[in-house]
Amino acid sequence: MGEVGTFPFGWVRGASQDNWQIIWDPKTKTLFAQGALSKRVLELGKSSTWEEAKHLADKVINEPGSYFSDPV
């Protein structure tokens, strides 16, 4: 079986002075946000399945103030 990539779930724009892509890595089971400008990576949580990761990603996108120090 070939390499498994990461799954991008969307963006949070303008939080903590950056735009953040929400990504899940199935190898590490980690959902994280990567800053488009800063290139910083923030771990958001662990999800054992794609479905769990999608649910958490939707929550982050809809409630960024719960995950970023300077919300949108």
C-alpha cells in the first residue's frame, strides 16, 4: 500500500493574526492547524478515525475562539 497523505478540512481565517489550515494526519491521528503566514503548527487534538477528525475540524472552524488565543 502506498503512502497515506494528510486530510485538509478547511480554514480558520484571521485567528491569532494568521489564516489556519485545519489538517488531520492519519498516521499520527493528530488534528492540527498550520498557519499560512507564520507556518506555525498548533495541535488541536487526537482523532482515531477520519469521521472523528472531521467532527473536531468542524467544531474548530465553527468555534475558533475555543481553540485560538485571538479568535476571528
